[in-house]
Amino acid sequence: MDAAINGPAGRLPSTVPVGIGELYVSREPGDVLAAYALGSCVAVILYDPNIRAGGMAHIQLPDRRGARPRGNGEPAWAYAEDGVPELISRLYLLGAVRQRLRVSLVGGALVADPNRYFQIGRKNVLAVKRILWEHGLIPSQQVVGGESWRTVRLHVGSGRITVVSPTGHEELIA
């Protein structure tokens, strides 16, 4: 277990929920990283197939503009400008190599915005892509936009990503 990166060692492989403003990286083959009910939030998923290491960040907002200073209760990685670089850095600490990273995006839907005024989901996707590009990374697969939530899971041992929508339909991203 990568205690220096994620926290205490010694847990059994399992589903690891990645909540709003959280991120997690793993090389544990039994781990399944999961972001539940993504609406306008975006799950950024990075995976290095050679070392079977993957990570996920659950991004809530594009940037800190207009935000209050970070308080004790605020998720640490809620903003794309903070969470995406941290996710990349943690994967590099596990031995991932930029040229091998597979990048996937899920979420960024238009929800709770009936007049389409705020478009937080679209702004989140654009911010995440900009930051990835600045790091020399381009998403190779994405399930973004639309008007409903999605749940995404990364199976660390295989690199398989599953996306579930409200209809129950499961989309596989290979």
C-alpha cells in the first residue's frame, strides 16, 4: 500500500469512494476507485498500464476565482487548478510515466441549471482539459456533458473503467 501517498497502510483491497474534492491513487490490483453520482463534477482518471497504477480526482469547480479562502471543512482538491496537478504528481510518485498515461474524463453534465446560465459542468470539463494539456496530457476517452448524473469506477488491476447512467446502462471505456 502506498501509505505516504494516501494514508495508513494495511487495509484490504476494496472499493475506494472518491468524494467531492478528493483524489486517490493506487497500485493495489483489487482496488476499485469510484466517484458516485457525478453531475456537473468531473472525474479525472489517469492510468499507467505498464505499472498498473491509477488514480482519480473528483473535481467540483474549475478554479478559485471568487471563492473564499480554503477553510478547514473544504475538500482539499475541489478545484481543477489544484486537484489535477496533484493527481498527476501522485501518480508520478508511484512510477507512472507521462507518455504511458491513459487519460479519461467522466461527468460535466448540465444539472440543476434549468436556464443553462452557469454551465458549471462545461466549465469544469474545459478547465480540466486545459490543465491536462499544460502537463502534456490529452484525454483519450471521455463520457461528458448531457443532462444526467453518472457513476464511474476504475478497476486498478485491469485499468477497466465502467460508467453507469440513470438508465442503469453500463458503458465500458477500454
